[in-house]
Amino acid sequence: MKRLLCLLLAMLLLPLHVLAEETPEAPAPSIRVLLRRLNLTDRADLTLDAPYTASTGTGAAMAFPKGSQVTVQIRSGELYLFYQGMSLRAGSTLRFVRNASATSESEGIRFVKGGSFYPGDLLLTIENELLQPVMTLSVEDYLMGVVPHEMSNAFPLEALKAQAVCARTYALSHVDKNKDYDVVDTTNDQVFKDVNLADTTAIQAVKETAGMVGMYKGKLASCYYSASNGGQTELVENVWSGRGDWSYYTMVDDPFDLENPESVVRKAKLNKNAQDIPPDFSVVVASYMADEMIKRGFEPIPRAFRMDSITKVELGGGKFAAPSRMVDEITLTFTWSGRKLIKWHQNSPVDDDEEISLFAVTPVPTDTPTPSPTPEITPEPEPIYSEFIPVAEPFTLTLPLFPEVIRALKISISGSDNEMVTLKETGDAFTLEARRYGHGVGMSQRGAQWMAGQYGKTYEEILSFYYPGMTLSKVDAGAAVLPTTQPELAETPGPPATPTPRPTLMPVTGEMPQGAYLASVENIEDDSSLNLRAEPSTASEILMRLYKHQPLVVLEVCDDPAWVKVKTDVTEGYVMLSFLEKTE
């Protein structure tokens, strides 16, 4: 047995150039994807569902048969590879490359036994004492893990084809050999989870558009897209700064997105009798009424303000020139009442006479040390207000919709403050409706779904509507290049691996600071995470990643109200408010 293990080890440590031999085929366009969604710590347990060759940063190479289960772990700042009771110091890098007997659609790597499937080559490095996994795979294989997650396998085939062209163009336009990876697997680029052969419609869409990309003036276009544009496409220059020729985009009304009942719509009702006004909205209005309240002798605070009726609501303003229908102001005409401060009442729990009589009844024995006097706590004075006093004439007030009003009304959709807001009036109320999920530039996924499903549009017609100046062109999809391996190195199966444990949620105990409240991380996907940052900015240092259902104490809202300061028993930092839900 020992002799067999020695022979196996000697064969595994052959130089890489002896094990691998490239085929003469032209390589397929490939994409390097940073697998951030995996949230790897210092260990990864891999199931190799294909024959793989591993090359280390120390110059060694190992070949593994299909079914091998290996563990990679960081120890003393270096990577170590564990397999069948053996360990190998891999140094700073470890690369797994599929061999020629693999087939791209059914064989690859799984990060836990039975887990998500990735048909490509894997590079593991160390970044901030954590494993950084970058998967290299053909763009066509990559799209099989993008299209069904960016849309849905249940979408009409032609809509999925349009998505495949957009995703392929976007990915290839972001290839940069000067960087460690081309795209990440989150919405920062495109959602890439894994390849599931059960997503048959999405895979068909990828195959039937193989190599098809969008072009503009002889270069790859930037095919931006979002979930829903709210009924009107947006211009690139209205969303992102920077130079560029975006003439293949235009701003047009999108009836397809508007008609689709699955497009996200959020509504807020303002009753004309001012009953059931959202409390947060009343607070915002009161804050803008402070000067008028002072002028009339009322206390300039929310609890001294009351709306009595709303007679008129109008939307107006606008950040961009016509034909943009985006508004950013709301004007209210309403009647109201205020309260005046009558006096401050000192709510003392014990009066002086009572305290003296208590000491007289219970004298202190002479042989007992005199206790130190308890510090006197002065209670906070309480204000006494008048009843609400109506103001005779109506008041007209114009407020900015973003960010306070739209969030106070709870009609903010994605936290980007670019919703398309409309107004409807009925006999007893004004109803505000907010639409647009995402930036609104380029293709609306809900619009494409409706065009294909209800109007029978082809993917070419869908793309022509959303990118009117773009042309379609086909690039060579190529064939994957897989190295060969010596057959005698593919005979021994690997041992079972244990799944990488998910970190335990951090506790939140102790007293709540004044003004703080409890919340939890909810508005992320189950296999994703939320960045806790050192400062309220996406450019700030990431302190750690928070997982779904992580409880948090929200300490304060930042100057940028999209961000809040939070803490647990073990850490403190900043997160985006839109990913939290308040805990009742």
C-alpha cells in the first residue's frame, strides 16, 4: 500500500508540461468571473466533476480523475492542497484546469458536494486573508449561468435570446487582460450563479444566438439593461458620468414595460381628509413647515403639526429635458393645525418634605457607617402643549421627491432615487405610483418579456427597439481548448469532502441606544451577502460580509440617507438602508 501511495505521489508531482498537451483548435472567447457570491473564507471543499490538472505557485502539478474531492485551505499565509490524506504546499496560487475528456455542458467544479456547478477552470489566490476564486470559462458556457438568472427560464424564448445577446456583448466588452478578472458574478456586472442543465429554454436561447453580439461603429456596444424602466427608457448620460458616444441609445416611451403586470409598481395613497397619512410623510412635511410654524407661534416639531385636509397635489420639476417624464417635485395644498407650548412641567418623583420625613422615621444606627448619598437625578422636564389650533387659510408647499418623500411614502423601489412617479386623483384621494426597477437604460427585461410573449416580437425586433442605433454581428464562438492527461493518473477516486460551513450570524444583545432600532439583512438573495463598510460609500473599505437574516442595531441615518450606521455585539460599520428591513 505504501509503495502504491509513493508511486501515485510521484506521478502526481510530474511537471505540468508533461501532463498537458494543447490541441490545435482555436480557443473560444473566454471570460474570467470573480465568484464573489460563494463568500469563501479560508477554506474551500471542491468536488471535481471532470478530470482536472492542478498547477501550484511552487511549480508542482497534480492530475485528478473525475469525482475527486479535494480541500484547499489558507495556512500561514499560503495555500495548501489536501487530497487522500496527503497535503501539498501550493504557495500563493492554485489553478485547476479541465482536461480533454471533459465536456463543457456536464462536467466542471462544485464547491460543495452536490452544490452549484461551474464548467470551467478555477484560479484560487489569497486576497485579504480570504480565498479569491476566479473561474475562467467560455463565454457561451458563462451565458448558460447568466441568462436564466438575469431573466428566468420561464420567459419566452425570444426574450431570452435578446438577453443572451445583451449579456454576451456586455461580457466581451469588459474583457481586460490587465486585470485579475473581467466581471463579478453579482449585479455589479451580471448575475452568474451556476449552470443548470434543467434551464432548457435559456440554454436553447444561448445556443441559437451563439456568437451574436451588438456592434456600434465597428466596436462592441455597451448593452446596458435593467429589470424595468417604468414606461420610458433612460439615456446613458443621465445615469453615468464620463465621455462616450451613446448615439445608439434613445429616450422613448415603452408601452410594453408599462403593460406588463409583472413590472414593479409601488403605490401610496394620500386621503383628501388627511386620515391615515403615512407617519413618516407627516414628519417630512412638518420639517419643511418649521418656519411657518414659528411665524404663527407654534412649536416647530412634528408632534405639534397636523394635516387636516389635502385639497390639491401636483407633480413637477424634472432633472432632465423633454421628452423625459421623470419628475422630482411634489406640491401639496392643504389645511393644517398647530400646537403651542404652554409651559414646561418638572415631573419630580419625590418632593423634599416627603424625603425628610422618611429619614426621620428610620434613623441610622451609630455603629453603622454612614452610607454615601445617592446622586440626585433630575428628571427631564416635559412640555405641555395646547390643543391643535386650526389655521384658517390653506397652505401650499413644494417638496423634493427624492430622497425623503419617496422613502417616507415607502414607494422607493431599488434605492436609486430614479423612480418614474405618476399621480392619479379619485373622489377621495390622491394616489402616487412609482415605477422603474434599476437604471432604466437600454433593454427592459419586463418589456422584452411582454414584447415576445404578448406581441410575438423576435429578439432582433426587441433589440432594435431598445438599441435603435446598434447593429448585430456574429463573432466566432470557437471551441473550448482542454489539455490532455495521462490515463494512469485518473484511476483513483477522491475522498468525500465536507461542505464549507456558513459563518454563524452575529448576536445583537444589550440595551438599545436612544433613537436606535432593530433591523435585519433581508433584501438580498439567499446565497449572497451585504458589504459592511468602514464609511458610508461603495468606495470605502469592506469590513466584512453580512449574511441574510443577520440582525443589526441601526444607530443613525447618514448624511446620505441611502446609508445607515449599524452595529452588532462584535462589529460596527455602514450599510445601504435598502437592503434592511425593520424588525417589529
